Amino acid sequence: MADTELTTLLGVLNGKRGHVLDILAGLDGAALRRPVLPSGWTCLGLVHHLALDDEKFWFRAVAAGEQDAIDEILGTEADAWRPDPERSAEEVLALYRAEAARADAFLATADLDAPPAWWPDFFGSWRYDTLREVVLHVITETATHAGHLDAVRELIDGRQHLVLG
């Protein structure tokens, strides 16, 4: 398969998704739910946010225009940063993987020059004009949050991502 812009972007995105999951590997449920920074977010809350506010929102709702995803987003007042305490850590991580897989299925045949299929009114006049901009936004968000998780993991138990030695 020839390397295309879409292939490259998906490779980068999947690398960042893998970084998110790798840096959390080996943490137990208590560590994943423990707030470490003064803002109070948890590793599990950040992954839940990535699943719902990035993968589901930007790809299934905005880019693909999936009505069920739009309805779920518009119909909830839940804070994605605070997953239901009844939901296990494994369920939250599985949700992230599932949303990423759904996004990849859509993106596999997407046109990067296409406009978003849906745009929420709550953004006002600001918008992305192409799917390319949406993909780049999610890459940036995922990479930024992977860095947040790197710092928090190091504070939890000293583990550093990709550090040899």
C-alpha cells in the first residue's frame, strides 16, 4: 500500500493512542482513579475524556455525522472527565479502544478535504473546514494528554515512558 497523507496521519494518531495506553499499563484500579494533580483529574478520567470528547465527539459526531453519537452528546450533561464509579477501569480502557476502532473504520475511507458532516451550534462561528483539520486536532489533543499521563505516571511510581536504562 502506498503511503498517503491519510495513512501517515492515522499512523501518528495510533502511535499517540498507543502511548496513552502504554503509559498506564501496570497501574491498578486504585492508581488509575487517584487524583495526583491539584485539578483533581485522574488517569481513568482522562482516558474516558479521550474516548468521549475526542474519539466519539470529533470522529463519530462531527466528522461522520452519526446521529446516535450526536444525540448522545447533546443529550448528556455527564462530565466525561469523571467516569461512573461503577464502571471498571477495564471497561473505560475498552471504551477508549472501541471508540478508536470506530474512528479508524470511518477514517479508513474518508476524504481529508471533506467538510465535517455535523457542526455543533455551541461553537458559535468558529469551525474546522475539513476532516484534515479535525484529525490534526485529535492528534494534538491525544499527544497533549499522553504527555499529561507521562507526568502523572512518573509522580505515581516513577515510571517514565520510552526511557531506556
